[in-house]
Amino acid sequence: MKTIMVTGGAGFIGTNFIKYVLNETDFDGMIINIDILTDVGNKNNLKDIDDDSRYSFHQLDICNYEGIEGVIQEHKVDTIVNFAASTHVDRSITNPLPFIQTNIVGTFTLLELAKKYNLRFHQISTDEVYGSTLSGLTNEESSYAPNSPYSASKASADHLVRAYNKTYDLPTTISVCTNNYGPYQFPEKLIPVVIHNCLHRLPIPVYGTGRNVRDWIYVRDNCTAIWSILQKGTLGDTYCIGGNTEVSNINLVEIICEIFDKTLDNTTSSKELITYVEDRAGHDFRYAIDSSKLRYELNWKPIGDFETKLVDTIGWYLMNLGDYSIN
């Protein structure tokens, strides 16, 4: 890999991936960041590397075939890592069309260009494509069973990636990851929403009974896993990335409240802000990933413990929430 095109690189995981590769690996090539800069994409996330000669930014929609092709030709791109996606489940329920356009048509557009120029292609997916895991763990052999327009659009994109590998022998890999947390996440997702509402003493909404379970992974650990796949992964394969940290939504909210109150030495418990709201339509009860394949084949594992990284994450948001807005 000499020139990597990172789509959606101004978003949460894309930002962290770019910074990880440029600052913490021996990669000496170029990273080309493609992002349309919707509400979840923030170019300021990467302002500290704007002057890095190994980094270039282009504001483009991944559905723009001619625009993306021009960037591929200009920079002699050899690898695409596709983070670009519409991701918020609630928004996909109220308006599925942008999710179909970005997640399916956008991925198709990138795959067509990857086929034309014989580029390596890595797809960033989500554990939601497997649907609710009622028992045991989900792994690479599990059947897809998406339950929301968002997860259905991501599942469709994954199937396209696999088809291009099998039909056209395109060099592809897919990573399927659990819930990420850490710096630069747009504050419409659970953890930054809880932090924001604790800070401003606003109700903290919790769906249904709050007993839905998620597996959480620190975003840097996801980035190291993706980099390992790009370096050593078997072409045509899928790799599941899990944090081995299952916790119910209500327990997570309570943990954040406790850390927040301790950090700011609050005398009033933030748990009093917890407000149960009507459950989300098609709300999956549990996600749980088995990342054994990644651990054994590529010698990868997450570093550190969940609560320590959660403390770091809360500290980061307390310092930086002013740079974001919640719609």
C-alpha cells in the first residue's frame, strides 16, 4: 500500500484510523481523505494533520463516480478503505433513502472504480448486519439477519463486496465490528449523548427497559484491527472485531453517570436524569462478537480495560463538546 483512499475520513472511526496510521505506524505513503462533510463529518477533527505532506483532503460524495475517479487518477490510489456511511439507526427508520444511497449505491460506485483500476478494497461493516444475538457469540460464519433499514443497507453493501471478490477476483476484505466509543464521535450516539446531558443536566433517554446488551470496543482498538487486516488479512475474507465487553444500556449509562459525577465532584447524582422512553422499532436485544479468528490468525487483541478507556473518553468530551452540536 502506497496511497490509501479513506472514505468518510472526517467521521468518527475514519478520523481515528487516519490519525492512527499517520502517527503510530511506519506507513510512509499517502492517505487521501474523501468526505462529503455531512453533520457527522467534521473536517476540524483532522486540523492537526492538515500540513502533513502524507495527507490530502477532498470534499466529495462517494456516489460521485467522476469525482472519485479523478482523485484515484491524480493520486495513483492503490487501496480504498470504505468508512463512509449513514449510520444512525433512528434516522434510517424515519428516512431510509439516504442510507440506501450512501451505503449501497456509494459502495457500488467505489467497487466499480476499484474493479476498473484493480484496487485493494476494505469494507467497514457493523455487527448489526447479523441481527440480534440471542445466545452465544456471532462470528464470520453467522447468517446475516438485519432488522433495520440501516443494518439492511450495510448488509447489502457487504454482499456487494463479497460478490465483487468472487465474480471479478477483486482483492477485498471486510471487517464487522461491535459498538465503538472514544474521541471524535458525533454526539447523537449513546455515550456522547449521556455525557452531554449529564453536563447540561438534561434528561438522559434510555430506550425501553434499558436491558438491551451491546459489546463495546475502544475506537483505537478497532483501528489497530483494521490495520492488521490490511497488512496480513486473507483476501476475500471477513473478520469480526469485538471488544469482549458486553454491558446493558442501562448499566452503561449508570457507569457513565458515576464517572461523570466523580470527575466533577458532583453532589447531585446524574442518575436522577435517567428517563425511560418508548423503545425503538425493531430494536435488537443483544450484539456479541467472537473475534477469535482475528486474534489467532493476525495476533490482534484490544489493549487496556473498558472502564479506564471510558474515563479517558469522558475526559475528552468534557474538553471538546463545545466543538460539536446535538441536533
